[in-house]
Amino acid sequence: MVKSIVMFIAPQDFRDEEYFVPKKIFQENKFQVITVSDSVKVAMGKLGGRITIDMDVSRIKAKDYDAIVFVGGPGAKNYVGDMNINSLIKEFVEEKKLVCAICIAPLILAKAGVLENKKASVWDSDGQQSKIFKNLGIKYLKKGVTHDKQFITAKGPEVAEEFARKIVEVMENSIA
């Protein structure tokens, strides 16, 4: 059975490398990739990448997929605290599916309340995200990629390949 990954990107200013590099690796490993966003047909990356969206995020049901990946970039900040995204994240958690985020996107997971007492990485150039993590009871690690139970988080575009390979490894070793 083909495993499927939902990749959520902001409609504007997602981080190109954090989308394109993992997607290529997922596809090379024969995973089905569904790209979702919020209310657009084409999303624009911070570095100029254009992506045709497969489906509106509102149509995603966790039971139909094996994992969700939140791509970072400036546009991802708009989804921190978003009630609909928080509900979707909690649905994936309840279904015991893999929940992943890179760059600033782990902050989306943090604010959804699913990372408490977990180890996680996040883009932290100004020291603010690590403070937020600590205040929310999350064990912030300066590592490039962190795996804790059903969560994989990463700090930014420079570890996009490592992040994707960790997701592949975990998915290939999970019992379907």
C-alpha cells in the first residue's frame, strides 16, 4: 500500500527549499504527496517557486493519510494559533499519524498544544521561539532535526534534506 503525505504550505511566502527538497525525496521513496493550502489554486514561495495546490486544507481528514508536514517560511506564521489548523493537527495526533514541521512551522504545532513535554527544534534566529517553547513546556533542542514519538521537527532550510530523510525513515519503519 502506498503511503501518503500531506504537505501544508502557506499561500504566500512558504520557504521553497523546505517544500521542494522534501517533496522530491518523498516521491523518490514512492510516497504519494498531496500539497494543500488555504483558499488558493497556486501558492507562491518566498524565493519565487510556484506550486499548484492539489486540495484545500479544509478537505483533509487525518484518517485518509499517513503523515502531515508543515512547511515553514514567513507565510507559515499566519497559521500560528489558527483554530482550523489546530483542529487538523489534533486530528492527526488522535489518529496516531506522523506530524512534522520545519523552520518556523513547529511554532504552529507548539501553539496547537501538541508538543508539551516533547523535544522539538524550531527556527530560532532571535531567541524568541525557544522562549515560547520553554514557556509552553516543550523541550527545545538546538539540533537540526528532532524526532520525539509521532513528531518530527526541524530548524530550517539548511536541514530540509535531513528532515525529509528522517520522515521517510520513520514512515518506512512504522507498521501500516
